[in-house]
Amino acid sequence: MKRSQPKWSPPSGEGKSVLRLYNSLTRQKEEFVPQSGHTITWYNCGPTVYDASHMGHARSYISFDILRRVLMDYFHYDIFYCMNITDIDDKIIVRARQNYLMDQYIQSNPSPDQIKKDVTSSLELLKAKIAKESDPDKLNMLTKMQQKVMALVDSGDAGQNVRLVEIRDIMAPWLDKQKGATVTDNAIFSELPRYWEEEFHKDMVALNVLSADVLTRVSEYVPEIVEYIKKIINNGYGYESNGSVYFDTKAFDSAPNHFYAKMVPEAYGDKKALAEGEGELSVSDEAGEKRSATDFALWKASKPGEPSWESPWGKGRPGWHIECSVMASDIFGESMDIHSGGFDLKFPHHDNELAQAEAYYENDHWVRYFVHSGHLTIDGCKMSKSLKNFITIKEALKKYTSRQMRLLYLLHSWKDTLDFSEKTMDVALEYERTLNEFFLNVKDSVRNVPATGVSAFSKWTEEEVKLNERFQGKRKAIHEALCDNVDTRSSMEHIRELVSAGNTYMATARSSQRQVNRKLLMTIAEYITDMLKIFGAIPTEQSIGFPQGGAQNTNVEETVMPFLLAFASFRDNIRSLARETKQKDILSECDKVRDEVLPNLGVRLEDHEGSATVIKLVDKEELLKERAEKLKLEEKKRLEKEKKKAEQAEKDAQKEAQRRIPPSEMFKSETDKYSKFDEKGIPTHDASGVEIPKSAMKKLQKLYAAQEKKYEDFLKSQKS
């Protein structure tokens, strides 16, 4: 009788981790479930382009670039990513207008007397601004500005055209107040954002931030914004007032399926935040245009000196919040998976975005997951021009590489406050050095181990088994960390520990002169490299480790390594012969080529007793820096040695001088302690005439006897 095949059951798969993201809408980590299969629709709030991009921008865009790469390249989601550019805004209008008027003023070539007169008037406007300023940092900045300009006036230099640039900060606002209303050409307001948008894109390329799949600009969506506002009004959530249109927050909030300020309800009615959201050119409160103080502008009637577009309500321009609702809706429709932006945009900007879009679609799920990057501080302080700690991306990249800055971000949580300082960057630099040395050590360790064939495989020792267990454990831990709100901080720590285990394994193999297991070591190095590629810290075309010697690094290494191996072997033989024959000059030349010649070619040689020289291709600048630090350390040691030698010589001189003193004279010079002595010269009374106690006398007699012996030794040395 034939036996039937037994029933097979799959493993339970218990403990499987799922991706969870911190959702600002619920203020907790939620399981991430896209609305449509494996595709993610993602909208990111882009910059308002009126000035140079700074480290605050970098905080947001690098953080979301890391998130995007992990979701795309690690979890393998298909991401459709849209970002906007705000090129119509109160800040842009004011800056563009002031730049235009200042340029016109300079071109008019005013007389020195006219400049002095206008500067005096500008100072009066500045004084009025200082009187109203409550922020201590801004007040300090404005006061210093005032003092600087007044010094120019007092010196008589303010009347020279060459000084106009120095007084631009106070002249431009004054000119704007005098003639701002005369600037009406829309083109004047488009040149500035176009320039700074181009600079922003350059900065993002320099930071290795992936470009958006779709980029939207407010200026290109004005007709769509007008139609969007019309529907909001028709749905009962907007109203026209004096040529402007406002969102009716109370009507929206009272609707059964709607909730205003759903993300930050405690901020409802925050007048300061609402005023900042309306922009510095808004005067709606004073004009009594709003039904409620919590209402906000969908469309602003343009005043003289502002750009304008036609609308059913008259000439005007879009409000700040409406732009994102319209552009994101145009690309994604009634709902998207992820909306991201800086922490400071939560209220009122993002809450107002939600309200507008949900009023338009009459739904309550325009955004499924809201993610916000944490604040950035500079040396523990808020970044501010008034504090003079305002750092642009270009300035930061002069000191650090984009990879080093990205490592800093990876070593911190994307949603927490990040401090940018020399101290935190030193941690990132040290992490980079640790990784780089690991990759170089792996390349050297496997260089002479066959990659294929019978010799490529050997029986695993206990060390290999332990290293593999460590690798599999860390791989699982990194997966769990990334599932837990894309925790790169923990992931990077696990990578560090895996690197440490690999280094220990290689060091043990070298000390026992045993060949490493190429396959295992390469698998670990390739895994770490792949993770750093996913994080955007290594170019995707790189095979192992960081690029060395330019974009064609792999080919360069393959080309030059046979020559370097031959040279290193020749040098090892020469050093061995020189040691046997005690040829110090030859050994010195071998050291010179290692320490001075090869570093200039991007080659590091490491001599290890009892084993072949280690060869590493390293960035030339890094090697020269290492050399400079080594010389600095050697010089420090030399100076310390000389100092100790001088101190010892001084001690010896003092000791010798002490030997030369006859015992009968050794106490007599201490008149501040003693007043009478016996026939040998030993003190009998202290300075006040009191007889010295017997216990003290015994100590003095011992000192006398010791000096007597020293003096006798000195006399003997003189005779010999």
C-alpha cells in the first residue's frame, strides 16, 4: 500500500516587523499603508525663494531625502514625489521691490549732499522700527546697524557712492516706503525668485538630494487657484470681502465632517502664528475685513506696489496657504499618502492647507500621513541673522562635504531637533573615518585571497561562525530599526558595531597570519556599502566603500594596484636587507617614500611586523592632513621631551648647587626661620628667639647629616 504524502504547513513567520511612521495627525507611530498598492504619493513643501538656502532648509530636505530613499530603495515602494516652489509671497514682494528701488537709486547717481539727506531720513525710519521691536536679538542687530550708519554719517563717508552698499539695509526700507507703491511691473517680482530658485537647485545637487518627480510653482497655478477658491466659496466655506477672499474657519469647523486645526488644535486662535501666516503686507485685521480673527486669506486684493492677477473679485494674488492645497490637489487629487515639511509649518500653514483641501473635496482625508522634520539649532541656539549664526548651505559646504553633513543627519532622528556645530560634526567626521578605514582594511585583507575556484572556499573557523552570527543579528536589528519610523540613528550604531566586529576579525587573522574568509568579509562590506547607498551617503555606482581618486575609482584601483603590490614587495625586501646589514640610510629612505612621497599620490602604506605591507588608496587631501597632524604630534612630543630635559637639567643643577654648600652654612641663610645657631651651624632658636623643641632639633640634625654626606661626596669628586 502506497503511503500518502504528509500535509505541509508553512512557518508562522512570527515577529515580522512592519513599517511604522510617526504621523503628526495622530502624534504617534502608525503602521504605514499606502492607499494604492505599493505606490506612494508624496507632497513636500518646498522653499520660499527670496534668499540663499540655509542649514534650516538642509535639515528638512536632507531628512526627507533619506526617508524617501529608504522607502524607495529599502522597502521598495514606488514613489511619486511632488515639491512646490513658492515664488509669490510677501517676503518676495518686499525684497524684490526694495532691490529694484535701491538699484534705481544707485543708478541715478545722487549727489553726496542728497545721499546724506536721504540717509538721515532713513535713520529716522530705523529709529521708529527700533522703538517698536520687542525681540532682544533683533533689537541688538538693529541698534548695531544704526550705530554703524551713524558712524559713517559722522565721518562724512556716507555721501560717497562706494558706501551705498553698506547702507543698503537701512536705505532700501526707506525707499520702499517712499516709492514702493510705484512698482507695478509683475516681471520685477519674478526675477528675484527665479534667481534664488536656481541657486536652491544647485544646493540640492551639491547635497545629493534627489530631485522631485514634479515641481510646481505658484506663479504657474494662478488660474487653478482662482477656480479652487470659487468652489470653496460655493461649498460655503469662503467669502469675499473688499476684493479679498477669506476662509470661514467657523463655518468649516461647525460642519459635521470637518475639524479646523486638526493637527495642532491647541494653536487655534494663536494670533501671532496666524499673523505670521498672513504675511507682513497683510492689513486685514485693521481694515475689519474678516468675520473672525481665525479666518485666513485665500486671495489677497493687491495694493499699489504688489503684483496682481485678474480674478472675479478684482486684481489680486494668492494667499500663502492656498498654493499647496491647489498644486498638490492638481497632481494627486482628493487624497495623498504623505505630506512633509518643516516642524514650524504645522500651524497655521499645514492645518490651513488641510482645511482648504477638505473644504474643496468635502472629505476628511486629504492627507493620510503628515511627517515633519525636527528643528535645527546652531551651537544650541536658534539660527538667526540677528544672532550672526546664520549659515547658508554654500558656506557649510566650504567646510564639510555633503557626505559628512548627511552622516550627521543619519546619526540623529529625522523628527527630533538637530544641533549643527563643530562638536556634532566631529562625531560625523569620526564616523566617516571609522567606515573608511574599515573599507580600506577589507580591500587589503582580501586582495591576495582568490575570489573563485577551489582556493576561494575554506572551512569556517569559530571566528567566521561568530562573525556571521554577528552580521545576521545586526542585519535583523537594522531592519527593525528602519521599520521603526526609519530610525537611522540606531541603524548607524548597528553598522558601527558590525564594523567593529569586522575589524576585530581581520586583526585576529593578521596577528595569527591566517587568511581571511573573503566571501564573508566581502558580503559584510557590500551590505554596509549598500545601506550607505540607500541612505544617499555613497554613489550608487560604487562597489565597496567610499569613492577614492575620482569617479572612475574602481578602474583606477584595478589599474594601479598590481604596480603598487610589486613596489611594496620590493620595498619590503630592501627593508629586510637593510636591517640585516644595518643600513640606516636605506631604512630612512624607505620611510621617506612611505611618509612623504606616496601620500602625495593618494597611497598609504602601513608596515606591520611579520606580515606584508598594507596598501590603501586614500584621498590625497586626507593623507596630507594625516601627515600634517603626525608632524604636529611629533613636534609636540619633541617639545615636551626638550621641556622635560630642561627641567631635569635644572633639577640636576639645583642638586649640584646644593652639594656644594658646606653643612655649617646650609641653615644660616634662612634668617626668616632661625635667629641663633650652635657651633656646627645647626639652628637652636627660631626667628622670634624661642628655643627650638627637641623633636624639631632631631629633624634639623638629620638634614645636617644628609648635607654633610653630600658635601663630602662633592669634595671627593673635586680631588679625583
